[in-house]
Amino acid sequence: MKKHIDHLSRISNQPVRHIIGLMSGTSLDGLDVALCRFEGAGRQTKVEVVQFATLPYDAHFKSEIRRVFAKKEIDFQHFTLLNVLIAERHSALVSQCLNEWKIQAEEVDLIASHGQTVFHAPRIFHGLPEYPNATLQIGDGDHIARRTGIITVSDFRQKHVAAGGEGAPLALYGDYLLFSQPGEDRFLLNIGGIANFTFLPGDGDTTRAFATDTGPGNTLLDAFARELFGVPFDENARIASNGRVDSLLLEILRRDTFFGKPFPKTIGPELFSTTWVQSALQQLPKGNVNPFDLLATLTRLTAETVAESILRVPGIAAPSRVYLSGGGAHNPLIIKYLEELLPAWQLLPMEKLGVHGDAKEAVLFAALANETVAGTYISGSMLGGIPLVGMGKISFPD
């Protein structure tokens, strides 16, 4: 073990670290792999994305994950096996990328693996006062380290929960280190399966910075695209664009108490599921809506709850810039609605800040690993109401 500790110490003290960030989100579309070059740590962090790829999951692998994803009752044997299977699949995809990029494993210092979220249960969702916030990601780091031969940092969210947070969204830490800009209030909006944003105040006040979920992003759109139209997602909003927003259904959906809860807050498909939508549909006097209208309404729901959340942020004297990332940033109807709802705001691609929007979350987890290994924290320092802590468990190859 001592040789591993010594190796980790050398990585910590290197002027440059090469870290692969891995992200598999709630959309279950594939694995984002970002090879990043880091200099420094903390507010002096500099990052360059050297290589990036998204490797799609095959239909069978997606279906295996969906057997446990956001479900209260599961086959526990399958769940246990999936913890290893996901790690092995992610390891194979990392090796595939390294081979295609003509990079040796020895040239990579760390892998930062988010894993696959299978259940997210903050108190505001489970409602059990005697139980704490909780979240669970699988895809074991030991298996990734062993398979790739690269030290792996994983399971980041548990330390955030242990420090008093909800375990999500963790983007605040990386966003604060990489993208804060004195004199400019910034909103970094990620529209993944669940939509969330980070607010970075231009005055640098860490007590005002926070990250929060806003509600559904693509998760409901994708689920009903599969269920009603037999396609994995509504590409370019072609389906929703052929429907009309059902104002009554939208009103019923927006009555959910989650939308009115104070920031920061987190949620997942555990709440925003097809069952949740079906419950709203049953309240309509006419029953189910036209499938095209349903997709249009759910698209509008994503945009309205995002915009409403942004406009609720206190202390914003004037409209600011919103930098977009995630799959929803490619949905032209979501963007059209956001432009209507935020007419005085600048909606900009994440690329304006030097990181491709599709790579952003993988880069952020690489940044968290960089902080865990090389960062220092001032005792008592806070960010978004949570103590600044090093996150992630470290797994050695042998």
C-alpha cells in the first residue's frame, strides 16, 4: 500500500495532472469520457480538455440499468451484479478511448468516475423525518482501477451528503473553481435528464453561490418518446413541434410542491416519472391528450420551470448570462421557449467558456478528483451552505 500512497503523493505534487472524467447521467444515453489536463488547484485551477467522446450504450445495456433505475422495488441480485457490470463496461469504454486516442494508460494519472445514479432520495422526496438525505451510484471504483490499471476516484456524492448536502447537484464545486468571473453574475444551466443550474455571483460571495435542480429536463421527454413513438428521444423536437401545449395539463403538472420549495433542492426521476404524468392526465376532464400535445406540454414544462427558477434567484439587479449545456441545449423548442420566457437574458453555449457543453459534467468530475488529490481547503470555508470538502473514494489498481 505504501507504494500507492507514495505514487498518489507524487501525483498531488505534479505541476500538471492528466485526469479522465467519466459521466453517465439520468438520460442513460451513454458514457461521456473527457481527458483533461489540469494545472494547479482551487481558484488557480486551469483545465484543458485534451480529448472528449460520448460512447452510446446499446439498447440491452440501457434496459438492464432501467430494471433498477429510480425504482423502489428491484431484483437485488440483479442490482448487485449490475454494480460490477457497469464498472466493467465503463472500464472497457475508457480503454477503447485510450486506444483510439493512442494514449497509454501510464500517461493518465487518475480516472474520476461519477458512476450511474440508481436512486436519489433527499428528505424532500422520501419525507421520512428520522432518515437523512441519501443518494446511490453504482459502478464500483475498485473494478475500474483494476481493469484499467489507473488510480480511480469515485462515489463523489457520499461526502457531500455526509457534510450536510443532498449529494446533488455537485456542479457547484467545479463550476465555482473553473468558471467564476469577478464582476459578472453567471448562470450555468445544464438540461440533462433533470434540469439544474449553478449560480455564480460576480461579487465572489461564496454564501450566495449555489446549485439547484429545477425539475424535469429530458427525462419525461425521453420516456414518452420511447413509450408513445418508439424512438429513444425527440430529436430536434420534431414530435413536440407538431403538438400544442395543453394549458390545463401544464397547470396541473406545475402544481407539484417541488417547484415551490426553496433553493437549493434536488430531485430525480424517482418523482418525475411517467407515473407522475399519468396521475396528472387522470385529472383532465377529457382524459389522455394527443401524444404530440403531451410532448409539447412536457417540453414547455421543462422551459417554464427552468425560467421561473432563474427569475427567483435573489439579488439579481439586472438580467445576466446563462451558459447552456446538456442534451436539452440541443432541443430547439426548449431554447425557443427559454428565449421567450427570458427575453432580456443572454443565452449562450457553454463553449463560450472554453468547455464543450456535452463534456462539461465529465470535466467537472475530473475537477473534483483534481481537488481531492491536490486541493487544499481553509478550515470552516463554505460553498453553497455546505463545507468545502474533498469528495471521492480512492481505488488503487492492486
